[in-house]
Amino acid sequence: MPMIASVIVNNTAKVLDKEFEYYVPENMKKIIKRGQRVVVPFGKGNNFIEGIIIDIKDVINKDMELKEIIDIIDDVPLFNDSMINLAMFLKQKYNCTLIEAFKTIMPSGINSKEKLIIKFLSDKNYVKNKKIVEAIKKYNTIDYNKLCNVLNFKIPKSTLYDLKNDGIIAIDRIMDCRVKVKKVEVYSIADIKKCDEFIKNSSQKLKKQIETLKIIMSSETPLTLKEISLKSDCSSSVVKSLEKKGLIAKYEKEIYRNPVKNNYTFGKFELTKDQKNTIDNIIESYKKGKRVSLIYGVTGCGKTEIYLNAVENFIKMGYDAIVLVPEISLTPQTVERFKGRFGDVVAVLHSRLSDGERYDEWRRIKSGEVKVVVGARSAIFAPLNNIKLIIIDEEHEYSYKSEMTPKYHTREVAEYIVNENNGLLILGSATPSMESYYKAVNGEYNLIQILKRVDNMKLPDISVIDMREELKNGNKSMFSRELYTSISDNLKKGEQTILFLNRRGYSTFVSCRSCGYILKCKNCDVPLTYHVSSGKLSCHYCGFEYNVPKLCPKCQSKYIKYFGAGTEKVEEEIKKNFKDAKILRMDVDTTRIKGAHEKIYNEFKNNNADILIGTQMISKGMDFKNVTLVGIIAADTNLNVPDFRAAERTFQLVSQVSGRAGRGEKAGKVILQTYEPEHYSIVFSSNHDYIGFYNKEIEIRRALNYPPFSDILNVLLMSEDENELIEFTKKIKNEVNNIIRGRNVEVLGPAPCHIYKIKKSYRWHIILKGKVYDVLNDLNYILNYNTINTSINYSLDINSYNMI
DNA sequence: AGCACGCCGACT
DNA sequence: GTCGGCGTGCTC
């Protein structure tokens, strides 16, 4: 009976987002399984393409002619049933293609692509396609893509096959991928009898060989050449002769690349009463069937110890756990705590791993060796076999929302997984997201509050400085008088200071004093930032760098000035005012090279500097005992962007940064500079009043029907052709109006985005508010249909964190 | 997305 | 008569 497999092909085009059926050849029938990746011929040219099997069935007759599967890639299926279901969930919830969903849950770099290897045979008296034949002859063997590059034009496949049919060339097709299983050559005993004889009968002349052989014999595991020569202090020639004599044999062994080099140990702490109560509370509510617990705990309340304890409880019962932290706090310190406590059953996944390292951690997890995965956003897809516990630390963090298709939110995916597995999700934050706290207040989540710090330390006092008053009093500098004197007092006392400003570079914009012209990026609608380190103007959106013009491009005046302040400017001002102070700066620019982040962190931690200046990067996860002063240079930089989360974001940022002060024995102090001291974000955050902020903000959200009371769908429309884009938005607006008729959805726009152009592409958006999931499919259909044969690209993002 | 087919105009 | 331009439609 013919066997048919349904395959999802590795091509992200929306029209190919369906199952394609292939015959399973006789010799594969026994080994083919759902979830395996296969190679199939596809399209008119029968190009080889990778696919994923999602269904296998026996069929008696089939009216359509089917092609056959070429090859099976994975012996063991890469995806099990629950992973396939997860992919389907992502597709349905975030409106992506199934293959995009699969690619999201598998490690990057293991997809293979067809490679055509062309081999020259003979050119006889061939006259056609002379240039191509000559090039192939020159290289003898060359791959197709390289050949096209060399000749600087795309050779039609038909020409290639003509050449093959005429006997000029041979074509070999292979499937090639970037990441391969890493192998090492190891030696082990080939014939134990022979070895014994050799040792007994050989003369002293072969002393070194005997000694080396004994070492290999006594080793429990096969040894690499390096290990052997190290242990017996011999050269490779000794090993080679043993191999030649047939006493030992060489073979290849698969190994895992290990991203964590150090061995850590990390002890257990006695839990405080609060911590113990929290654990009991969570377990109890879990037993009652609550899938999600939210820990609202002030900074320094010892959440990590609670997490460690919960993980320990679950792995003792034989379950697996995932612990997620924001990318930025996935420092060696965090890894250390988990690896030190649980040892080798911990795997680490984060963006700084190479594709190879990630693939190996992934395989290690899948094999069942790993019980606990610690990682950033994408670690939610770790292929553990028995996930029962997921912890999301700092659950309010924006990095949990993916910016790439599928634009998933980690919290939502985690909820899906615990619901599927009857598991438990623990969310933790000192400033929970509006969404989560709302659900907790309404009883959907179990809520636990911890309002005391472990050491009973008080939260730092925050004094709010109105910068308008400073200006009135003749202080034009970026430091208020109070901040200035506090810094200088701290320097005298030998205590450390953190200065926070959420902007990198020197100036925030460059403008002509004579005509007011502001220098902007030619590709993006963004003012350029001056960087002292490079001496250039840089666009923070496309990365393009410009030389500083001597004259104004518009009016030719020479009065070009830098306005606004970034971290580089703060550094310069501090250097000017406090000549003896040792200063460190931490932002994207100073941490580009690998390990720089760590280095700055350690320098400051070891008290080798007085002042640390930084952006977002220093706002979380960092624990410095000697920091007693935190200066927030401008608290309101994010307050007035057109985004419904602006207030929430500002509150969270101020709370996070303030938390850096007074983590040791000495009390901390925070000086918050702002132009809007009366704004409720500033008022509540300076009083450490999360509940107060929540109550105010939730009423605003309710009144304006923003999340959590609605869902917001941002329809971003982009094109390099501005006129076509504007015409398109008008047209699509009517279509959208048709779709939402009679549904509980409101439409705003179309309007140009706050940042009108990025990387040469103009941007408009339409915002839908309300029950957007109801219209998602229809909307996707009309956008897809109407953008065919246009220059318009579109993207749909639900409850986006990036509305500008 | 990629590729082949096909219909039309320009040119040896 | 044929080469190559791009609009159209299909991929198991």
C-alpha cells in the first residue's frame, strides 16, 4: 500500500504555508516518523528543499501524481508531538506561517539548503555558453552559487542541465548546513589479546609504546590524541605506530560544545519566613489548580532563592523546569547560582552562544540529560521532555516580547505550555506589568506580595528635583545643585555613585544655530547623535555613520552645535567637575567587544572606580554593595513618546534604577531629575508606591480602552515608495472598515508613524483596538491579497511594545 | 520566494 | 525568424 507523508516545506512564503504530500519510498517506510525533517524535490525545477513531516498515512489510491521523498535528515525526529502542537499554537496565535513557527522553536543554523556542485568533464568541441564552460573548466569543481558570483550573473538552471545532458559537466546536489555535529578523533583499544601479547613480548626498545598503550588500556573512555600525549608525555608518532600495528583504533566521537567553562558551586541558604511562606503559598494554590502565581516582591526580597527552591522541589519529583531572565541579566552571576546549585543538569541558552553551542545545548536538553534550562526569551522553547515548572523573572521586561515574526510574548507561550502540561508558571517582579497585576487582582493569577527586603533594609529615599527650578535659579548645567553636592560628598566618603541616563552618545541632536536645521539620517527620519569616541555622527536606527559637516548643509553657516545630552556628555561633564574621580561608562558603545560588560562590572564591583555612568544596561540585575547614591539625570526621556505604555515604562525604569542604591549595609539615596515632577509616574515611583501607580494607571487604561481591557493590533505598512504607500493606506482603510463592521473593534488611522522613515522605508500604521483576534484572519487575508505586486510590506503586531 | 512559461516588441 | 523583457501562475 502506498505510504504518503504530509510535509511543511522550508520556505516562508505565505502561499506555501500548507501541507505538501509526497510518496514515501519503500526503503524509508519503516524508519519514517512524524516530526522528522526530510529532503524533498520542490517546484518545477525539482530543487531540493528541506521539509518537516507532520503527518503520515496509508492511502490506497491518489488521483494526483506525487513526488517521492529524497532523504531523511533526522534519525530521531527533531520535533515531538507537543512541539508540533506548540508550532501550531504559534501560527494560530501570532499569525505566522507554520514553517516560521517551527524555525522559532528549533535552534538556528541547522536548516540545510541545496548546494549544486558542478564538476567539469570535457568540453569536446563545444561552442555554446563559452564563458560558463571556460569558468567551470578553470575551477574544475565549483559550487553553483560561487560560479554565478564569479561570472556576475545568474546562470539559468535550464542552461546548467543542458550542459549536463551534453556531457560537459556533472552536477552533484548536496544539502548543506552551517552547523554541524562536532566530532573529535579518539583512540581506543582495537584488540585486547594482541595488546597483551605486545606488552609481554616487546623489547625495551619499544618502552614508550608499551607505556602509552597501558595508559590507553587503563582509560575507561576513549582518549583524544592530545589527552594521550599529555598523559604519557609522548609525541603523536608513538600513537600512530600503535595504530599501524592494529593495537589501537581511531574513530570519530560526537561531542557537545560547552558554553560554560567554569565549575561553580553555590550553596543553599536558609529560607527566610517570607520566602518559605511564598513557596508554601505557591505550591498550595498550584495543588488547587491555579496555573499561574505572580510574586510581587520589592527589590532585594530574595526572589532568586525562592526560584531555586521551587526548581529544587520540582526536579526532586522528576520534573523539568525552565527559568527565564531578561537577556541583560543573564550574566555569569545568574548562571553561577543555578549551575552551582544543580550542576550539570543545567543548560544555558542565550543570544551570545554560537550556533554550534546552542545546537549542542539543545541536543543535550532533548536527550534528557538536562533538567533545568536557564535562559533568555527563546529558552521558553527548550525541548525538555517533562516541563512542569516555568519561572519568568522580571516578568514586566519588554525583552520578553519578540520583535521578529512570530511576535510572541514569552508569558503567553509559557501559559500555553503550563496549561498543556498541567504545570506551574511563576512570574516575579518588583514592578509587575499592568496586564499581570490586573489578572492577579481579579483572581485569575495567584498573587503573593513580599513587601520586606531580606535584610529588612529600607528602600532608598528618592528626592525629586524640578529641573525648571534649577534653570530659574541660573543653573544651566545638567546636574542639579543637590546632585552635584551629593556626588562630591560621596567621593569624599569613598562611596560609589551610579549615574543613569537612557541615551547613549554625546548629543541627542545636532543643529544649526543660524537656521535651525537639524541633521538627520538620509535613510531614517531620525536626528543624528554625535559620538566623541568615533568623532562621527551616528544614526541609532540604521547604524550609518557620517562625518561632522563643517558648514550647515542648508544655510552654509558655521554655527553647528550639539544639543541634548547622552552618556558621553555626562562622562565629560563629570571629568570636568570632579578631576580626581575614577569613572566607568557602560552602554552599547563601551560593551561592543566580548567580555567588556563583565570587565566593567567587575572593575566597579571591586571598587576600582567611583562613578559608573550608564544606560538601561545598568538598571537591572547589578548588585553593588558600596553604591549609596544613584543619580537619574533625566527621568522623563520616555514619558512623552506616543505610546500607551510610556507612563508604565517610566515608572518601571525609575523603580529599577533606584533599586541599585543602598544594597549593602549603608543606606542609599536617589536623586531624580525631571521637568515634570508632578507627573504621576514620577510621583508614585519616588514614593516606592507600586500599588498607587497601578490604581491610577489602570483607571486610565480602562477609560481609554487600552490593554489589559483590550488588545491592540498595530498594522505597520512600509514601502520605499512614499506615494504608493500613502495611496495604499487610503485604500486599505476602506477594506479594514468593511472587516470590522458589526464587531467590537475600533480603528485609528491610518497615520504616519512617529518615526516616519527607517532604513529608507516609509512607515504608516493603522491601529485596531478591541477584540482584534476576531478580525486577524480576515485582516491578514486582505493585506496579503492587496500587497501582491506592490512595493508594500506589512507587519502585524498584537500588544506591541514598539508603537512608534 | 523562486522558477518556468508565454506573450509582445526589437533586432540580426 | 529569435532574443530577451517582465507579467502570470504554480509549487504535492
